[in-house]
Amino acid sequence: MKILHAAAEIFPLVKTGGLADVVGALPQAQISAGADVRVILPGLPAIREAVLHPRTVFEAGPLFGAGRVALRLGRLPGSGVPAYLIEAPYLFARPGGPYQAADGSEWGDNLQRFALLGWMAAHLAAGELDTSWTPDVVHAHDWHAAMACAYMAAHPGTTARSVFTVHNLAFQGLFAQADFGELGLPARFLQSHGLEYHGQLSFMKAGLKYADRITTVSPTYAAEMATHEFGCGLDGVIRGRSGDVSGILNGVDYRVWDPASDTGIAALYQPDRLAGKAVCKAALQRELGLAENPDAPLFGVVSRLSAQKGLDLVLSALPALLAGGAQLALQGSGDPVLEAAFSAAAYAHPGQVGVKIGYDEVMAHRMIAGADLILLPSRFEPCGLTQLYGLRYGTLPLVRRVGGLADTVDDATDSALAQGRATGFVFDAATPAALEAALARAIARYRQPERWQAMMRSAMARDFSWSGAAAQYLDLYRGLMPASH
């Protein structure tokens, strides 16, 4: 089976969040399972510079505002996964992030940039661009690649099937309806049952409407998306496709995230040799200017700083956390108000609160290895990868019961503790009081070292490797294939 993954970012080359980790790991896992897998990526500077031995398979122009466009096939460094690179310097060769300029404003030509990504994937699926390889399935990731599903649906001759994965419904790729003509689609696609969304164009809706199957990154989030509370205005569309929607939990690449082999942390450790964990904690306390106290439970946050992530709740509960003798270590960036508030908290509580504004992948490993607990009090969380990293590192997650957090963390109830299933702490209401109660439970449990270590070992024993998710996706693809395939 030939599979093409279409996405805007990929770890370790371009990353703004968990999407990149998924696209970096899932194709490798599917190749290991015997599939013929390639990826298609925009020619962003970091990707363009990294792809090895690219050769041109298609040239055209002008397309989507670019005077010249080429499709090159090479291999990703490290993994060797075959990768199509969309060369369109006019659209992709620029400083800043993949979606935004350095000042945080959206690139004004994002419609053209990501329509081109979808167009290229769809024309590969039609057998037009690389005569030596045509995919059976195009797997489009998030709104950036969603137009692949619309372009495939517009072409009756395409036999390849499409799968669209929602990584975060809150980011939808909304554009002015007046720009519909830029897309080159038939007029019937500009309907309420097409791309039109409250007087705008929605790339996310294109994926939800035109993909053969829709997945998201956890079973609980698959159900939540169909509700008014979590549907971000698209819940009606999702309910209309309910028979085609499923949730497949993200995995973890344990070649990257494993305290037994992680060269970026202060000391290696594993379930039967936990001494290195204390070394990592002391090193993190020193790095962030915290009191080097092994008895203080150290809560870590590695996150985008946003209301979605519930970090305002952490600020509200901070006095209770510190009164319990705990420390807080935070790394992240995002909302300037939250950045300023956490920086102020570090200034007000020297030795108890350590903050690093900005994102650093290597630092994230040190944070997760050094903390005792990892905080994820999210208002919504499609899957979450940080809690999965925490489990592997024996850094017990404290999470709100939503999305993938609900699917991956077993609360330390009396019965779960008795059965050896407990791997963290879970609370329900998105309120400071509910978070404070969970913090108090966690701090009390930390004061019982033998029980704490038993929970750490249970957490570290959980297997969220990509092989299981890869197999589920391959089963889903097979279900789309004609019987003769």
C-alpha cells in the first residue's frame, strides 16, 4: 500500500507543536510495518536545506502566485523517509515561522501557500506529477493540508482515497470568501455544504467535508469534537460525518524520548534504576535558580502559554502550590500577558518559581526529566504529547479530564492505586479550586516515597509507542481500498 502524508511541518526540521512530532514519527512506523510511505512538505527554508539528494520530478509555473514551482523528491535526514519538497521560493523562502511573520501576524498569502500544498498532493494522487509513484491513500494533516481532500474530490479520475486528521480544531485556516477564485475549484465548492463558513472560506471544513475518512488524535477528542463545547463552530459538520470519524491516539517516538538513552539530560535512568532522576531534578533546580531541595515536589510546565492550556488556572493556584512546599518550573511562550505574569511570579518567589520564556527542544527534555510532575490543566487537549513524555520519564502527569489527557492518564484513586494502575492525577472542572485540590492530592502522595516510586514505575511501563497507532491507521486505509486491491 502506497501512502502519502501531506503536512506543513515535521520534526526535527520545522516544529510549532505536536503535529510535527506526529508527522516525523508516523511515516517511519508505517514503513517499519511494511507500507510504502512518502511525505510531501512545503519548501520552507529549514526543510529545503535539509532534504537530501533532491531530484526534480515536476516543474510548472505560474501557480498560486508563484512564478515558478518545482516538485523535488529526496530523503529526510536521519530517517531516510522519501520526501517530496515543493519548491516555490516566492511562497516559502522567507524568515519567520511557517504560518506567521516574526511579529506574530499571519502571512497574507497563506491561502495560496497551503492551497499549493493540497494541490500538489492531489495531483500526485491523480498520477500526474510523478509517473513512477502514485499513492493509494493521501493522508492530510490539519488545515494546512486539508485542501488536498477538496482537490481530490473535484477530480473524478482520482482513484486514491483521502484521510484527514484533525490535530487541533481551534486552528481552522479561515480566509476571505472573495479569494475563492484563487483556488481554481468549481463554483459548487463555494457552498454551505462546501468550503463556505459564515461568509469565509475554511480549509479545515474542506477536510471535514471532502475526506473519505476523518480521524483525530484521541478517542475522547473524537467524541468531544461533535459537541457544541469543543466543536469550535464545526460540530454540526462533524456530526454530519459521524460514521466516518474515529479517534486514534498519538504515539511517542521512544528513540527521541527515553530517559534510559536521552543524551540531553543530566543522568540516565530507568524503572529499576531511578537514582538518575534525582540527579536530573537537582540539575534543573540549579539551572532555573530554584532551591536545591530534593524534598520539594517540583511541578513542571512545558507548554504554549495560552488560555487553551489552562495556564491562567496555574497562576490562580500558585499560592496554594507554594504553600504546600512545592516548586514550579515553567518553559514556554505565547500570550504576552501570561509570559509577563509567570515572569513576575518568578521574580516574586525566588527559589520557588523558575521560568524560561521561549521554546527550546533540548531544554524541554531537561524539564521533563527533572520535574517530579508535569502539569497539563488544559481547557481542551486533542491528544497532548507532553503527558506521554512525562509518563515515560516517571514524571507523573497532573491533567484535566479532557481529550487525550483523559485517555492516557489513570487517576490515583484508591482502587487504581490498589491495582497498580495509577499513573497520575486527574481533575474535572476548569477552576482554580479543582486544580488546587488535585495539587494537594499530588503533594500528599509525593510525601509517601514508596508509593510514589510505585506510581513512577507504573507510568514508565506504559507503552505509547507508534507501532500501535501505525497499525490502526493501516487498518483504516485498508478499509478504504477496493476489494481487489
